[in-house]
Amino acid sequence: MQLVFASNNPNKIAEIKKMLPASITLLSLEDIGCTEDIPETAETIEGNAILKANYITEKYGYNCFADDTGLEVKALNGSPGVYSARYAGEQKNANDNMDKLLSELSNSEDRTAQFKTVIALNLNKQQKLFTGIIEGTIISEKRGDKGFGYDPIFTPENHTTTFAEMTMDEKAKLSHRGIATRKLIEFLGSLDF
């Protein structure tokens, strides 16, 4: 089976490709010739995942899935949330985003946060959502050089290492994206093709 993953993020694509069974051929946006920026104008993480999946299905005709992820920080009332990628501006720079977040939390004792991923799957004219959440803590300085986004400042619950200090396999076992992707894979595995 062929599925388009509506992403141009090579880190995300590699992370998910590694988890999918060999029976599923994963295509990227580049593979299908989609070079435009897909609008992410929804007010929720779920909404953005749906927007991206629908865009590919409607414009290109593929079965596909899209994800959206946000970091929700308790002391900041759930921010940056849906604005995680562009928290410090439209340039979507991970270091700028982390610096802004660390600055905003500098006087906060409550550093609890959660990563939330929602995957919207459009398959044979039906849509299904899969959600993954991992709770943890925002540490006070960046650690690790693996991963991407906020990984260097997030330690998952019951762990002392950040996502950026873990291998891709270690992170996939417990990450928000890993949880949502396993739900997606389980669903795909239950279907007859």
C-alpha cells in the first residue's frame, strides 16, 4: 500500500518510515511533486492535521496522513501549543523558539509540559484521527544534539535524559509521535488490502 505523509520535514519522515511495516510504501510531499506550503491556519493541533491531510487528498488524490504537533506548557496556559513551530516568529527557528520558551519560564517553578501529536489519516474517502501525548518537564538549558524542535529542553516523565539525548529508537518508543504512529499502524494492520 502507498501512503503519502504530508510532510517535508526529513526528521519526521525518517522517524515514521522507521516505524512503518514494509508493506506500506511511504511517499513524501517531494515524491508527489507538492512544493507549495500547505496552510496551517487552524486554531487547534487536530485542525491543522486535518487541513494538511485534506489538502493532499483533495489536490493530489492520494490516500495520506498528516500530523501536527504542539508543545503545551502548563505555566504558559498551554502555549506555545498550535504555534510551537513559529513561537519566536515566522522563520520557524528551533533555537529561537527554545530561547523564547526558556526565557518565559525563567521565573516559573512549574515546568511541566506535554507534547501532543495528532495524525489525521485520509484513507479510501474516510478520515480517522490518532492522538499521542507524552508528559514531561522543560529543563533550564539545552542538552543533546539528536532530535529536532524542542527535544533538547524536554525530558519525558520518569526519565532524566532529553529527547535530544536519545537515539531515534529510544525516542520513538515513548514519544508523542511514536504513540500516535503506533495507533495508526495498528489501525492499518487491522485492514484487509
